[in-house]
Amino acid sequence: MANPVYVAVDWGTSSFRLWLIGKDGRILGERRSGEGMTTAAKTGFADVLASHLAALSVPQNVPVIACGMVGAKQGWVEAGYIDVPASISSILTGAVSVADQSRDIRILPGLAQRDKASPDVMRGEETQLLGALGPDSRGLQAVCMPGTHSKWVHVQDGEVIGFSTFMTGELFDAISKHTILSHAVASAEAAQADNSAFKAAVLAAFRQPAMASNLLFTARSGQLLHGLTAAGAQARISGTLIGLEIAGALFDAPNDTPVTLVASGRLQGLYETAFKFLSLKYTVIDADTAVRRGLSAAAEAIWPN
Amino acid sequence: MANPVYVAVDWGTSSFRLWLIGKDGRILGERRSGEGMTTAAKTGFADVLASHLAALSVPQNVPVIACGMVGAKQGWVEAGYIDVPASISSILTGAVSVADQSRDIRILPGLAQRDKASPDVMRGEETQLLGALGPDSRGLQAVCMPGTHSKWVHVQDGEVIGFSTFMTGELFDAISKHTILSHAVASAEAAQADNSAFKAAVLAAFRQPAMASNLLFTARSGQLLHGLTAAGAQARISGTLIGLEIAGALFDAPNDTPVTLVASGRLQGLYETAFKFLSLKYTVIDADTAVRRGLSAAAEAIWPN
């Protein structure tokens, strides 16, 4: 095996992903598990990390760079926040060391937006952002990182000027499972997604965000009155929430602000469909690739060759 | 006891309310229970009604007028819908009889809005509407009936020109119990409502409805960064959803459209606070009074003296 140079860890609330990186960023090994912060806070962060490093036989002198909820107050070591506005490159400089370890382990900080009207925080997505745009991007850009809590970041010439969290994924789950709409979507199968119902709902919520909680109800009334299918109802809920998110994320952005979508899998498909239907200018970068690139940028800044 | 003339029943999904009415609309007796449609569908609608009539010793010749989910497909007898646009007075004429009963029992129809883009239905609220405005109202009016599923009805010269359901109450429950915000509101007590946080959230969502799912998240980020209390977080969720509802309900209504609020108790207080803060012109009618008046109007139309 080629010599490993550092280990990169994306350690979120419910997932753990580790890459062993060699010279020139080559991936020498990879580990994935469900030992996110919630689990590791019980079983011990040091033990979880050690078991994965042992599985890949990583020598003791190879350092570790990590990001995500591992740096939260409830995490391993609190890594604090960098307050925005802040340059993307400042993320590279804010890592904290985990004390009393035989190995050099650093955890990257999150971002905080402290203004009274729109307080917000992120942990992990700042590293995806760094990986997606690099530290020296030019012009005005919007970066969309969809998920349980979608994050939208506005960047001007390499500086994060603001960001917003939208509870899209979690609202979708809560609404689909714990409201009257649970009956409407009961027999929906992911394989039979209703693309046209999704697009119509995205557009309706994007154009009239004030009607969001009414548009959600049409998943039920559409079944009562128009025979909407379960897949159609599911698409309507999902489309409404994604359309609402996009409307909010871009409402004060100039037209034609380019969007970078950091996503993968099913979510990537949904957001691409929505962006195309709304004629947004966008590019895509895979979410795993983005976070790994961000971790690598930090590792190279902290441990230059 | 004075002679009873008819019995009025508001029979919803989860509640049963009955009034025994005498000459000139005098209330001679009253019953309330949790035997709504969901329960009565199992134990039998006829038996539930009979037990309450027996408790008030209502003679066999006194007829019954009912409204609400008792007339749904899953109810006692399906009472259908009147399609809007329709005059409020048409509700008076659409009652169906329950067959094979020794007593004359009628159930009022609901309202349906069948257009493809905004399908909607109501059962029970049409009777509140009738009671709140009467059959002959003049001018343009908006009627707000808040609840699990808030209904807003737009009326022009006694005609229902459109209505919308907003899932406000149910979203509040699902979000408060089944998302990350459940931690934020965990220790909130209803007694310690945070009025200023509520008003700020109403205004923020009313002005920028597109930011609704972000404003919800600030119930958490406001705690992380600004020490927002549990009561403040709860007020922020409630205010965001109510502000979003009002924005949607009035977005295409002319300014100064008078609003009739049909509500009681805690919800009445919240909506009055919101309406005042948004400088809306409104009047209030108690929800029970409204439905009883509507049932009485129907009874007098069906069984004129």
C-alpha cells in the first residue's frame, strides 16, 4: 500500500465516513458506518475512531482531520464556530486539537450567523462548501446542500455573506408520518415517483410561498376530489417543501445567481428536477466528493508537506 | 321544561356537541363528549345520539339537525358537498335525511372547491360560516376559522367565492413533537406564552412567507446563539405558522377586507394578537355560538313553524 498522508473524517449526527488519503489526494481506503455523534457520544468517540483506523491499519503517525457534529458541544471536543461574514479560507485555520491523544487529531469549526433576526448554524456543511467552491471563488454564488436540514450559503468573492437552514427533509418526514397526510401517502412507493405532480408543486410553492400549508393540504383534498394517487400526494408534499425552500433561499438573490448543488442520490435528482423546471443556472458536485475535498484542503493547510 | 323544538348537533372528527333548542332559539339543554366520528364509527352513530337524547329526555317527535364529519363518507350518512361558488343560503337546502330512524334526523352538506389547482373541502365550518355571517351578508368578507385545519372563506355579497385550508394546528403539533424543535420547546408551559416572540414571528412570516421553514429553524438556532427560552421557541413556531397562514389567506384579497374570526379560547387569543399586530380590521364571534346559530338557521328553514 502507498504511504498514507492523513485521514479525513466526516462525522455527522447519525453517520461516520472516513477516508485514508495518500499522496496527491489518492484515496487508499474508506470506512462508513452509522456511528454518528449520537452513537459515539455513548460508546466513546476515541474508541469509534480507533476501531476504524485499526481496520485500515493506519500507522500512529498519520494525523486525522474531522468535521461535522463531532465538533459540537455534545460532540467529542467543541470546535466552536467561525462567525459570518467570513472568508471560506478561514475554515482552514480554525481547527481545534483533541487533547491527550497519541495521534494528531483536529476538528474543524462550524459557521455561525449571529444576527438577531436570522440566527443560524452549520457543522460539516462548511467543509462541503470549502470543497465545492475552493477558498478562492469569484463573483456571487449560491450553494445548496439539501438534506434533513437543507443549508443555502451565499458567497461573494470567496466570502460567506450569509446562510440559511430550511427544515425541508425533516418537515417532509414529520408531515408524511404524523399528520392526516400520512393516509394520503400510505401506499406510495419511491420507485413510482410522480414527476409531473412534483414539478407542479415546486412551481406553485415557488410562486406563492404564502400558500405552502394550503398546498400541503391539497395532497389530501386532491385525493378526495380528483383521485390523486399516493405517489402524487407524496410528490406534492415534497415539491411544496422544496419549492418553498428555493423561494426562500433565492428571494433576495439577483436573478441568474449561479447555484452549486452539493448532493447525491435521490435528493440530487429531486433538486435537479426542481432547478431545471424553474430555469435556474446550476452545477452539481457530489456531496461525498465535496466534503472529502474540503477535508483535504484543511489537511494540506494544517500539515503542509 | 319549555317545549323543545329541535336538537342541534355539531358532530366533528373527535368531538360531539348537542344543544336542545326551544322556542325563539332558547337553549334548553346541552351535551358535550369526545364521541366524534372516529369513536362513533365504531360504537354506532345511532346509539351515540340516542344516549345523549335520552339523557335530556328529548321526546320522539323532536327532530335533529347535524353538521360536520358525521356527513362524511366515513360518517353516518354521506351528505355530499355543495360546490363553490355557491350562496351561503344553499347550505340551508342541502340536508340529507338519515333513513330508517323513528326520529327526523338531517345532516347538512359540506362545501367543495373542485378546481384543479386548489381543490378543497370542508365539513362543519360551512355551518359556522352560515351562523357567523347569516345568509344575506353584503360586500367582500374573509372568514377565519382557526384550528387543526384552519379554514379561510372569502364571501362576496352572500356568496362563497372560494376557500382554503391551512394545516396550521396540525403542523404545529407535528413540528413541536416530531422534529429537532421538540427539544427546543420541551420545557415550555402554556401559561408562560412569549407574546413578543409570537408577534415577531407572525410579522416575519407574514412579510416573508418564503422563509417559513427557515423561521421555524430559528426556534433552535435562537436557543443555541441567543438564549431563546422554550416558551420563546414555542411562540416562534406558532407565530411563524399563523403568520404564514394569514399571508396565504389574504395575499390576493383587497386591503381592508374585513375579517370575521370564528374562534374561542386560546386560539381566539392568538389570532386576535396576530390580527391586531398586523393592523387587520376584524370582528370575533364565538365558535360554538356560530355553529349553533348556523344549525338553527338550517332547522328553521327545514321545519318552519
